[in-house]
Amino acid sequence: MVSEPGHRLKGFSLPPPWSWGYGLVLRRKVLGEEDLSLEIFFLKRGILEGLVRRGVLASSPHRGALDPPAFTYFQFQWLTQERVRIRHWEEARLFPRARGQAHLVLEFCHALTSLLPRGWWDPGLFRCILRSLKALERGENPEKVRILFRLGVLETTGHSPWHLLSTRHPSTIPPLNKRLEEDLEKVVNTLWQDLLEGPSRRDFQR
């Protein structure tokens, strides 16, 4: 680069770097008529916003890989620390039976987007949702899966309900007697509401 007298050096900017990774699609929003904005929980990178040009079009490949709760392989270009431009994607694992429990899957995805700021990575929360989606794929009782998901998230975020019960925390969750199961479910649901909504917001909504 050459500088003329009285002028600054004229430089050039490099294009944004490329990267790749596996991510769980949590949320999908249509932008305009053709484009998509996705919230994706990337392994070891946290939740990022992914912009997909023409992702809505019928000609778009692997369209199911852009719908929650797909676990997808992405190639992308960094725009900021929290936003990427998706260039290529391939189906890694879809959860067709889990999608049959739409309200439950929506709760899973909403919980993570509510609890994690963009760009934050938490392997414990990632394992919670993947474990729950796999359980739904196996055909396990959706209500049982809901409680175990909430329990896992509460423990990961330091809100373990076992401290409020008379029993000690088990290393694994064995079959519980009816009374203890009911007590655990009640405490889990109460703590869950406090965690996501907060007492002041819940009282305001009554």
C-alpha cells in the first residue's frame, strides 16, 4: 500500500471468516418473503442467530433441517459474535416423533432461549434438551419427559428441587414411590415457574 502526501493509507477489509459446526435449531422466523432467521444452539458456541437467504423457498435443500428441533450440520460465515450467515446445511438428526409433541418441544426451545444469552455455551443445558428429544423419539410418556427436562434444567442452573424434599439427592433417578413422585413434581413445577417467569411477573398475571 502506498500513501500519497496528505492522504491516509488506503487499506482493505478481509471477508468474514468461515466456520462450521453442529447446532440444534430452537426458533425459526420468516424475514420478508424468502429469508429466515434461526436461533441455533451450536455445540461449544452457544445460541447464535443464523440468517438463511431464500430458506423459505420450496427449492431450498434439506428444508426440514431448518425447522425446530432439528439437529443440523451448518457451514456459516461470522457476521458478529452473535450472528452468522448460513451458507450450507445438512440434516444430521431430525426428531419426527418429538415434533408430534409440538407444545412440549416449544417449551424445551423456549426455555433455552429464555435462560441463555446469545453466544453463551452451557453443555449441561444442551444435554438436557437432547436427552428429552431422544426420550420422545423412543415413545416415552410426554409428561414424564417434561418433568425430567425441567428437573435437569433446574439442577444444571443450580436450582435443585432435592434440597426442598426430605429425601437425599439420588445419583440416578430410580423408580420413586407415588408420594415422593408427586412431591417432586410439585416442587419442580413451582421452581420452574419461578425460574422462567419470576414471582413478581406471575403475581402480576393473576
